[in-house]
Amino acid sequence: MQYKSQAVAKPYFIAAIGLFVGQILFGLILGLQYVLGDFLFPAIPFNVARMVHTNLLIVWLLFGFMGGAYYMIPEESETELFSPKLALALFWIFLVAGALTIVGYLAVPYATLAELTGNNLLETMGREFLEQPLPTKLGIVVVALAFLFNITMTVLKGKKTSISIVLLLGLWGLAVFFLFSFYNPVNVVLDKFFWWWTVHLWVEGVWELILGSFLAFVLIKTTGVDREVIEKWLYVIVTLTLITGIIGTGHHYFWIGTPEYWQWWGSIFSALEPIPFFAMTVFAFNMVNRRRREHPNKAAVLWALGTGVMAFLGAGVWGFLHTLAPVNYYTHGTQITAAHGHMAFYGAYAMVNLMMISYAMPILRGRAANGNKSQVLEMWSFWLMTVAMVFITLFLTAAGILQVWLQRVSDTPLPFMVAQEKIQLFYWMREWAGVAFLIGLILYIASFFAGGDEKEAA
Amino acid sequence: MRPSDDDFGYTEEKPGQALAVLAEALFLINLLLLPGLAFLVLAGLWLHFRQSAPALARQHLKQATLVSLWGGLLIVCFAAGIVLAGGLDWEYTWVALILYFTCIHSTLVLFGMYALIKAMSGQVWRFPIIGPRLDGDA
């Protein structure tokens, strides 16, 4: 480890992995509830399990982003972190706030939670992915601003590189677009319109910049390819992301009451959204193919290549599958959306965080890379989780196509719950693929304790 | 030496590298943007240069053209088979058809990306399973 203050990344990574486990356990509970409707009812109703599953995803990814930034920025800026103490304090504040929120979801009915947490003062709750109580939302803003202050001050006092500037742009964007979660107009069209400014402009906008900068950083370190070459690829990826992603928000405006022209704008620009992911895959493989050194951390390189491919498939291909307005007319809100969501989140954001953790954790533990035994275990976990996710996506896609046919295309359309009965086979198969994913995750955690012949000290 | 401003990690280091990159780019354009039209250009290039181009370009032109043909056949024939076997009014026809098309098409695109990277690095590469055998001079 080049800078002592990089060590603050470690608790963030550990918390991220812990919350990831929670997300997957709730995913399995949800998967069972799709086929055994009263499983764990009334202790954990479906809507609560879903909320916990998606919120844990967001929170562990944010922990990963913050940990990654705390690790990367000192090295890029060639200086110690502005305030490691602030970073540690924020870690505990964020962890406690996140844990209390999850306990709140599970312990009391959602409406009671809203009452207890002052939702009547400023009504922000009740919207998908932004279900957090007002104090949690305010906490996120405070933590995000203090985190950005810390990171920005570090960059300002040190060297400015393209990679750190792109990361800052992504992180500031993340904070700014979260502010729209506080705007909850009575008019449902306006509500939905601006709700997407948080949700879409995060995952198909500024988060992609964070992904690009993390990927660029790890590729520079592991391949030894010239920084100038990697930075130029990064510029292209950032440009493509913003050009396609910002107006691509329109693919959420097809059916919410906005003017019809959004069907054109949304279709055209979101059809272009796979391009940055295409570029990212070519970028990652090209850099590894032209590597000038054999980095001992093979697992990190595998995650770097994997994130390119899986993000292209999940976000690019599966996104394109249902993004054109005439197709989306039939597929909107079906299991096809769930298939896309699963593979895109895993490929783009879970994998990039795992890549960063895979690269940084051994160094934070005092070695350049883990021993062979540990890396083999990690690579097994990579393949198990990735193949399981491919199958989860395929089964959900099959369920979605069937659902669309039975419920929307057929001359005698079936009611929603009847159609759900008919696609249970695919839900069962998805559940078993989910179990395989969990086994992969357990192997991933086991790889941290495998020991073996550690590579030279970092 | 500091790379120039238009250096994206690709410089023509071997004879025929630009043509090899063009071949793989046309392979991808045929799959993603202009199906048929891009293939015609690709096939035309292969026919024109198959004797005269440097070995690297010849290999990539041959791989890209023949895999486009095989890929096209795989997509069209099996898709037609699925439709003929199940009929358009059966829901499982659409499940099989859409899943098949998405998987085979994505696989070809991913292989095409890898072939493009190999061409950019001045290396020959044989597409798995359906790629023609590499010539001895590669």
C-alpha cells in the first residue's frame, strides 16, 4: 500500500460484502415467495423483502464505490487522504443508518415507519428504490457531501489525473441526482418524471463514469499499458455514456403521461446505450491483450474482463431487448425487465466493485496478490456467480416472454396472478440458479481466508 | 515515446493490420447495424484481397466472411426450424425463438469483439467451432 490512509477503504469493502450477502439471502427469500406465496408471511411480506433486497443492493454498491474511491484517490493524487478520520466516522454513520433503516423495514409496517420518521414533514417515502425514511435520506446526503468534500480536497491538494476527475464527476453526479429523491410532487406524471432523474441518471449515467474510472485504474495497475492510452479510451467511454444515457432517460417516459415525442427520443437514444458498454468491453480486452506485465493478481484481471462482458450483455443486450417503444408497449414491467435488471446490476456494478475489492484487498492486507489457493477459489466464485447470473437472466427472460404472451398478446389475455401461476416452472429454475449464486458468494468470502503462498509484499 | 493524440492503443504494427481491423469491424456492423449490406462489403473485400493481401489481413477477412455466413445460417435456419416446429400461435415458440436468437446473436457479437481486439493487436485468431482453419502462413 503506497499511502497509509488508503487503509480506510478496508472497512468499507468488508461492509459491502456483508451487505451483499444480506441482499442475496433476501433475493432467495423473494424467489421462494414467487412460488410459495405465503413463505415467511406475515413476518416478512413480499413487498418488504423486495424493498430490503433492492435497498441492500444500493447500499452495498455505495459502500463499494466509497471504499474504491478512498483506495484509488490517494494513489491517483499521489498524496494522503485529506481526512482519514472523517472517512472512518462517515463509515460508521452510514453503516448504522443503513442497518437501522433495514431493521425499520423489517420491524414495523411501512406506514408506521413513515409515521415514526416524520414522513408527514416532507413526503418522500413510498417510491420504488427510494423507500428510505426521511432521516435516512438526509443521512445519505450528509454522508455523501462529507465524503465528496474529503475526496475532492484530496484531489485538489494532489495530482489531478483524468481518472480521478472522471471519478469525481461520477460521484458528484451521484450526490446531485439523489437530491431529486426529495422532490415528490402530487402530480404523478411529474413525480415519475423526476424520480427517474435519480434512478436512471444514476445507473445509466453517472454510475457508468464511476465504473469506467475504476476499470481504467485497475487496468493501468494490472496491465502496465500507458496511462495516456487508457485515458483516451476513458474519454470516449464517458462521452458515449453521457450522449446516450442522458436523453436515453426517455425510455422511461413512454407510458407515464409525457408527450409522445419521448417515444422517439427514448427509443433512438436508448438504442445507442449499448455502445459505451461495447467500448468498455473492447477497451478491457484490448488493454489486457496488450499488457506489458504479468500481474500476480489474476483474479482481479478476471473480474475486470468479466465486468466488461457482463455489463455489455446485461445492460447493453438485455436493455436493448425491450427498449424500443413498440416492444416496450408489450414488455413494460414484466419479468423481462427483471431479467435485464439482474444481469445489468451484477455485470456493471456488482462486478466492478468485486474487481476493485479483489485488486485492493490483498494490498490492504500487505501483499501484492493473494496466494494461488485463494485465487483459485476466487476464480471459482467468479464463474459460479457469473454462470448462475446468466441462468437467472435466461429463466427470467423465458418467464417474461411467456408472461407477455399470456397476459398481453393473447386474444384471451389472462389476469396477472393466473399468468404468474403459468410461469412458476421458470421461477423454480431461477431459484435454484440463485442457490448456485449464493454458493459462489460463499466461496468468494472463503477465498479471503484460504491463505496459501502469498505473493510478494505490496 | 509519448503516444500521439489519436493513439487508442492501435497502430499498424504489422502489414495488413488496418484491413484486418476493417474486416472484423464489418463483421460486427453486419451483426449490429447494417445486416446484409455490411456483409456484401466484407465478402467483396475478401474476394478482392484473398490472394494479394498480407497474411494477417487474409486470415481476418476469411474468418470474418465465413463466420458471417455460418452465423447467418445458424441464426436463420434454427430460428426457422423453431417457428416451423412450434407454429407462431404457440407461446413456447416465442420463448425458444427469442432466447435462441438473443443467445446466438450475443455470442457472435462477443466473438466478433474478441476478433476485433486480436486484429487491433496484429494477431490472427480463429473463431471457435465455426471458424475456418487458419492457413499455414499465418
